[in-house]
Amino acid sequence: SSPHLVQVRERIRINGQPISKELFSKYFWLVYNRLEETKDPACASMPAYFRFLTIMAFHVFLQEKVDLAVVEVGIGGAYDCTNIIRAPVVCGVSSLGIDHTSILGDTMEKIAWQKGGIFKPGVPAFTVAQPERPLEVLRDRAQERECPLYLCPELDAFEGGRRVLELGLAGAHQRSNAALALQLARTWLQRRGCRGLGELKEVPSGTKLAGRPVPLAPTFQPTDAMIQGLRDTEWLGRTQVLPRGPVTWYLDGAHTTSSVQACVRWFRQAALNQDKPDDGSEVRVLLFNATGDRDTAALLKLLLPCHFDYAVFCPNFTEVSVASNMDQQNFNVTVENALTRCLENQQTWTRLLEEKAGQDPWLPAPLRVGGLLQPAPTRGTLLLVPPAPRPLNSPALAFPCLAQALRWVAQGRDPHLAAPTATGAHPHPAASSGAVLLREAAAIRVLVTGSLHLVGGVLRLLDPALSQ
């Protein structure tokens, strides 16, 4: 799978566990030296990072004699380097979203064409509910590749009677992922000779499909192991909640419009429906970064309904010196580029709030000082809490690294994070008044989203055991 959150070894797992440092080192050098010995002297280059790790993963699985390998594509599918498997047992396409547009295309139809590139002749494939046109593209790709494609029934259809399937991962969107996982597991089990899981029958071409472009796969009674598997699933950085006394961290690596919408629905349900503290002093903080060619303004606009008191922007570096963690260093992006992006995000958030304030008649117009939103000066020490139901000008702050950003947000109230030092004080006037509110708040709710790499960096600092 990719990307990793904290350590590169997470990408290659056996029985659910990242391979050991010893195994990783052994196979890394074995593959590296073999490639070094056999590369073409005329164009003496090694495979790029993702390609090298893909080759290495296949080598690990072969050498360790795994029974079944689950391989997640990197980007797209058709031209992704994972797509060298000629005859997989089964293929799956989860919910499509707009992402990596410079590589995959800027419409859902173009992206569906790329995803359908993993379909193989005679190998069953499954997808979940998709918009009509992209689903038709997937169907056409399946027909062109002589691949039987089926639509997964909703998870509700597997529950039957009073049995409710519990999921270890929160969020309504995980139900479609679970439905897809059940179909993929069923296909593998049937290949192994298991019966009683509902037979998947070929649908002759020309069959009327009740208004659907793709036939519906039959439901079946999930086995006890499947039920337990869905219930016990853990995946760090996806709808993950880390309670730490008064500070609760909500981590979700959403980075597309559809996944950020799902993240907002989850966060509002998980955090904003919680009982308010007795004294009502709850502070909401957004910690955000986005990478690549993503439309940051569109993502930030989707986050406005969460009514954050503060928006904090920083690069995905855990410390100012990126060399402190080589597993999270991105050689394709300079430190300057990353910091510039954060400052642009800060300005975008401020502009979005100004526009929103102009649309909400009950919000008094914010004062402007130096182009940044400032609180009304008549509120005394609590100048950031006007009489409106939520503070009206969420200040936007940018930090040079995650460690500084997290220390400011937690204000020494998370036992894993040191208190901010006077030397690392943020120059923005809202930072010092905000620090007072954060230190005194009964509850601090922090949503970390926009990038899986950002979430990984936060996890590295909040849970040092993950780095072992």
C-alpha cells in the first residue's frame, strides 16, 4: 500500500504487520544490488522510489511465500507500475474521486478510464456505486478487456434480519469499502474451494440489467471470520480519534473533494455532536496542509461548516530540519516551496472567511488589519469570543514545522508534547491571545486533514512508539 504514514516499512506487510527492519534491510540491498548489476550501461539509472519499492514488495512476497498478496495501485491503474500482474485472482475499484489530475485527467470519466486499466481478461472485477457516466466508462473498459465486472450491493444487503455489521473504521464512506472487501474476499475463498458463499454467475451480453450499466453481484451470508474482520479493522490515519485528556485529535488523511466531504461528515458526527463541556469553553482547531496539484481553496471551502476557532497551516516536516526524519523527506519539494504553499493556504482561508462573513447577515463585518482578519477590539481579554454562537474570525496561523504547530495547539496539555517555548512564540497577535484560550479551554478538538503525509507526521509526534 502507499503512501506510508510514519515508516516506509508500513508499505510492505505480512499478516498485517510491517516487515521488520532486518527483513527490510535484507531485501532492500538484495534488490538494489541485483538491479545495480544488471542495469543497462547505456542508460544507467535505477528505478524511481515508488517503482523500486514495488519491485521490492513483489520480491518480499515471493521469497516469504505468502498465500495471498493484496496490492494497492499507486496512482490510477492503467500505467501504474503495480499493473504488471497478468492474472490476479480478482480486481476491485473503490469510490472514484478527482485526484492527481495532471497525470490521470481532470474529469471523473478520464480517471475511471485509468482505473479500469487494471481489469484483466476472464478475471472478475467489482466496483461500488459510482456516478452514471464514470460507471459506464468502467463497464466499457471491462468489455474491451473481456473482464466480467459487477456492482457491489450495499452493505445493508448483507445484514439480513437483525444482524448489524459493525465496522472498525468510522465514517459512512467506509461502508462501501467494506462491501467491496466482502466481494473480493468471497472471490478468493471460492478460488480456494469454499462453497456456500453465493455463486457468481457470468451475465450474458445483451441481458437487461434493471436500468444499471453493470450487473449486481449476489449477496451472501458473511462468515464469522468476515464479520470479525470488518469489526476489528484498524487503519491509522483514517477517521482516527486520539483522546489525550482535554485535547482530542481527529486524524483523517482526506485529500480530495469527495474524501474531505466524507471527513467533514465524520468530524461533525464524532466531534461536534459530543456533549459540550459544562462551562462551554470548547476550542476547535483545524490543522491542514495539501500537496501536489490539489485545489486547496476547494478543499478549505468544504471545511468552513465545521466553524473552527483557529486554522493552523504547516508543511509535512516534523521538525524545521527535515533531515531529522528521512522516512518523511520528500526530495521533490523544496522547503521554500512547502512554506510558500502554507502561507498561500493561510491567505486562502482568511479570504474564504471574509467572503463567508459577507454572506452571513448575523455576523458583524470583521475589522481588517494588515490584510489579516483581526478580532473586534472591544472584547477585553476574551476578544476572540464574540457574542455569536461561534467566534467570527477564526485566525489563520502558519508554522514552519509540525512540532511547533502541535506544541502551540496543545499548549502543554497533551502529555506527549512539550509546552511551547517563549523563543518559539508566533508573531501573529492572535497566537498569544489564542494560547490563553487553549490553556483554559475545557476541551480542545483538533481536526488534522488534507494530506496523508501530514497525518503521518502528526502520528509520529503524538505516538513515538510508531517510529520503533
